[in-house]
Amino acid sequence: MLKLAAGRLLTMIPILLGIILITQLLLSLMPGDPAKIMAGQLATPEAIEQIRIDLHLNKPVWEQFGYYVDDLAHGSLGDEPGSGTPVSSEIGAALPITLSLAGVAMVFTAVLGLVAGTLAALRRGRFADRAVTATASVVQAIPPFVVGLVLVILLAVNRPWFPASGYVTFSDGPWTWFWHLILPAVTLSLASAAELARQTRGALSDTLDQDFIRACRAKGQRELWVVGKHGAKNAATPVVTVLGLQVGRILGGAVLVELIFGLPGFGALALNAVQTRDIVLIQAVVLISAVAVLLANLLVDISYTYLNPRVRA
């Protein structure tokens, strides 16, 4: 397992370097002068030129890439031009909010998706199966921002059961923190839970049709033991894969969800960076998002060693 993890971590390095280079190329292709946009309309030509120098915009892309990699090697994500404020301080204030939202959303995704998918697999061809399949299809067709607005109107405006916006830190009260995250987390998790439910239903149904499952039942083993021990573990590999893929989906969806519910998180920070052409912040946001997705994939790969002994060998 350690050898697998070390190998995967080493392969992350060239992937991250490629992502940084592609980001640099895309930023260089954006129309307009980012130095002018970042400096503001009232900035002097000298101030604009100083920002251009600070960000190395007067140099070729490959040199900008080298400067940025050098900053990363020294443990820096860069500084805001003009103010000199480290980008890491801005990210440090916003990232815990998004991690809280994404964490709660992943829990909702796993619970809703696994329970609904398992129920559908155990009731194949019956009402529960049809209901789960139809509901999952409908949920996947509805954009998350529509779900969020409907939830706000129904459960925060018409019935003030949940807060419509805002964020409370965990230190101010775990229950209050969780209560403020319920609506945005449900909004963010429904589509992912629907996808997970469909995958769980398909994988578990196929597994329960295998000969070794029939042999376990023929031996008189209890159905709960057959499904939970033998069926679930053998069906878990594709389910875990889909669950890992939802990390990127949830991080991407956090941008709109945070705007709807007024959460000053990582997604809102990323959108503001794009609108203001804050190159340093955009690079940091892309890099951290890539690291999060790669680490999620690493956890999925490590889980394979437990679920599938052949990977271990």
C-alpha cells in the first residue's frame, strides 16, 4: 500500500506541472491587459508597469512558468501585486468554508446514494427500484442552482426553518455550523447522490446475480450477511470510483452554490479572481483544486488494495 501511495504521489508531480503550464498558457491568451485591469482605471502608467514587472508579464510564458515553479519550491503561492499580501492568507480564510461545505456534501452524497442504490438493487423490478431510478434521472436533469433557489424559497423564505445565507464557524457551535450548511450541502450533493445511486444499483444488482452469491444463499447464510459481506464488497470498486469522481464535481459546483447562499468560500474567491483578472490568485485556485482532486483519486486507488486483492499483488 505504501509503495502504491508513493508511486501515485510521484506521478502527481508532472501532472501538476502540466496543469500549471496549461494555466499559464490560457491566462496569456485571455484578451486585454491583466496589469491594467488589476491596477484599476485610475492607475498611473508607472503603477501598471510595476504590476507587469511583479507578475513577470513582460517575459515569455515559459519564463513565467519557471518563476512560478520556483515560488512553489520555496513554499509560496505568490503575493498580490501592489499590496504584497500573500495569496495564501486569502485562501486560508476561504478554503475552510469550502472544505466544510464539500465535506458535508460528500457525506450526504455517500449516505443518500448508497442507501437509495442498495434499496433499488434489493427491490429490482418493484416500486422502490422504479422510484429510485426515476428520481435519480430527474435530479440529474435539474441544475444545482435551480435546486438551491427552490430550497431557499421553500425552506428559508416561506418556512424559515433554515438560514438562507451566511456561514458560522465550527468554533461558534457545531450544531449552528452544521445547520447553516444543510441547504447548500443538499443542493451540492443531490446530483452526485443520484449518480452514485444509479451506479450502486447497477453494480450491486450484477454482483447479486453471480454464482458465488447463490452458493452463499444455498449454504443458508442470512441475507443481510450475504449482501453486506459478500455483495457489497465485491460491488464496491465501481462505486468507490464514482464516489471519488464526485470530489471534482462538488468542488466545481461550489462556485454557484456559494454565490446562491452567500458563503465567502473558495468558489466565490475563484469567481472574484476571474472577474478581476487576479492572475496570482487564479493560479493558486487552480493548483489547490487540482491537488484536491488528485488526492481524492489517490484515496480511491488506495482503497482498491483493500477491495481487490489482485491490485495488492
